[in-house]
Amino acid sequence: MRISVVGCGYLGAVHAACMAKLGHEVVGIDVDERKIAELSAASAPFYEPGLEELLRDVQETGRLSFTTDMSAAAGSEVHFVCVGTPQKKGENGADLTFVDAATAALLPYLQPGNVVVGKSTVPVGTAARLEALVLDREPEAHLVWNPEFLREGHAVADTLRPDRLVYGVASGSEDHAAVTILDEVYASTLSTGTPRLVTDHPTAELVKTAANSFLATKISFINAMAEVCEAAGADVTRLADAIGMDDRIGRKFLHAGIGFGGGCLPKDIRAFMARAGELGADQALTFLREVDAINMRRRTRVVELTRELCGGGLLGKKITVLGAAFKPNSDDVRDSPALSIAAQLQLQGAVVTVTDPKALSNAAKRFPELQYEPDLDAALANSDALLLLTEWQEYRDMDPYATRMAVTTPRILDGRNVLDAGKWRAAGWTYRGLGRP
Ligand code: UGA
């Protein structure tokens, strides 16, 4: 099939490459010339494991191209809208400027029978509004909401082998013409047994926000338990192991630490609360305010613990922050808890050096006032305290004996609870985890 993908960020670039991998002829369209130039040269504009190999692989087949020219969408049967929906400045709601602009730009190129497929995370009600615009221009076109559940760091695998596919169509019924067309797009994914659910528009939009809200709630739940464990002298990691053995609870997303960040979970729960307020259902989501508050408290707690670890004062203390990305295997620093903690420590008088295998150039753009050191050994040198804030494998693998030689004072705060506390203490370190005795 001929497919256009509008928006080539974390979601769209991966989606375009994966659709070409599935055998379709794909054009990726974005207004950002630099991004398009990089993607055209099979180079990923951001770090995502496996993406560059995939881009090279599919570009050799001639099935994938990129352009800034929207008219390239003409002739495609299916048009995916994959642009960002960031948080509005100074407000909780989602900023739909890019979704609206992308849809408006597509309208002149729609043909009868075409399907516009929204993948961006949007407030419930957006699909119905956009469908009216589409039908006004081309009465025989369709609009489907097809939320995306990929995780950064696993984006290629999650797109090629998703847990489920959700199609939101106006009628909510399987016999909608767009269902057959999307089944053709995802034919090879469906042939491996991936479940596919057809819903109405609002349900499909809500599936995405509900899923991210549930994940955020799970993380904040275990971080709330970490607070109680700290007060009671218990160990939240063992508590999570034990409750996670109950199938109904599960161990995934019960890693207590510095909390969630990134371009999705924080802004999605806020946009969800804002939208529920508009719908008169705000009471239903007041718990998400607490989920957000617990999450933000983690960052303050780490600053306090670092002060304690440094003997009561941060002034002039040399602190090394291991990790800048919001999670490992990503260079994304949007709402990164690691960087927000680093910036707080610096504001309170510490001399902070941040290191990360991939995210330093993005970090420097957001927080130019921090000092960055790409070389791990150089970052460790003369440190008064280490803070492990993003659990990259190389930090998990650090040898406590060798690391001790590099620093001034062997103190470590394990913000992700991934190190073996006994081993680090045995090597002479003052070790602090979160929610652990
Ligand atoms: C999240 C969802 O997991 C995806 O399903 C969704 O498609 C995506 O948002 C999106 O809306 O686009 P992502 O933001 O890539 O994916 O990251 P997650 O793996 O969900 O991690 C989010 C944050 O939670 C990270 O900062 C991570 O370190 C933190 N986290 C995760 C914890 O603190 N504890 C955990 O147990 C798990």
C-alpha cells in the first residue's frame, strides 16, 4: 500500500520505517528540514536502538522516502498523523496545534476512500472534531484513531510486534470500511496473532490515556510504598518482589526510585485531568493529582537525601550525576527526573557534573548551566557523592572497588535501586537506596 506518515519524531520516524519494513511504500513528511535531511541519509535524528539499521535496511529497498513537501501525501491510501501533543505552556491541557496543522495540511490531498489515521495521544473528543474536517473536504474519506503504545528504547520491536492494535472508527463497528483498509496495513502483524480491537472514537482515544495513567499510578503507588518503607525501616524492593508475585498485581512497573518522566506519562496524566474537567468528570481523576504529587516528591526527596549523604550541606560539594536521559536506551531528556534533580542540586550550591552515554547534547540544550562530561572516568574523578539516576547498563555494571579509587569520598545514592547494596557497602561505600533501610 502507499502510506504517508506526517510527523517524523520519536513516533513517526519509527512508524514510517516499520511500515516500510512490513512491505508498504512509505513517505515520511515533516516540517523540520534538518530531521528530513538526516532521515533521508538513513541517520536517526535521535537515539533509538535498532532504528538506524532499520532505516538503512528499508531505504535500500526503495520503499521509504522522506520529504518536507506535504504534496507527497497525494496518492497515498492511508495517512498516519504522528505529530507531538506537548503540554500547553502554563496549563495542564494538551497543545493540539501540531495535530490541527498536520490535519489541515493533509486535507487538500485527500481522495475518496482514503483513511486518515491518528496515532498521536489526544484529549478525548479530538477524533470526532477532526473527522468532521476530513468529511467536509472529502465526504468519502475516513478517520480512524489508532493509538500507539510503543516505549522509547523498544520502539522498533513494539511497533513491529505490538501487544494489541486498537482501531477507533466513527461507527464503532467491525464492518466499517476503514477496518478492512487498516487490516491490510497491519496484515503481517495480525497474521502473527496480535489481537485487534475495534471501538468507537472516544473509547480508542481513552484507551491510550487510561493505559498511561494506569502505568503512572503503578509507579507512584510503589513510590508511595517507598516513602512508608523509609519511615518504617522496610525494603521496598523486597516488598515489590513479594506483591508482584501475585499475578493480579505483577512485578512490572513496580520499580521504586526517582519516579517517572519523559515526553508521555507526566503530560498525559495532566492533559487527562484537564480534559476530564472540561467534561465535568474531574472528580473521577482527582487521584491522578496525587499520582503526580507523589512523583514530583521523589525529586525533592533525592535532593534532601543527597544533602544528608554529604554530611548536611551541599555548598561546594562535587556531585556526579550518572544519567541524564529520562530512562536508559534513550537520549530523550524531556521532563527527565535525573536532570531536574541535577539542576536543583546545582541551584543549592553543589558543583554538579552530569554524564550519560547518549543524552548529553540534548541535556545541554535544556540545562546549559550544568556541567557535562561524556567520559565516565573523568566524571567520577574527585567526586564527593555519586547519584545513579538513569539505570544505563554500564552504571549497573560499575565495579565498586575500581570506582572507589576514582572518587574523593565513596558515597552513592542509587536513585533506581539497581545496585547490590551489600556489595557496595562491602567495598567501603556509604550506600543509600530509595525506600530501603
Ligand atoms: C510510555 C508507555 O510505557 C508507552 O506504552 C507509551 O506508548 C508511551 O509512554 C507514550 O505514550 O508514547 P515511555 O515514555 O517510553 O512509554 O517510557 P516508560 O517505559 O513507560 O517509562 C516512563 C518513566 O517511568 C521513565 O522515566 C521510567 O524510568 C519510569 N519508570 C518506569 C519507573 O520509575 N518505574 C518503573 O517501574 C517503570
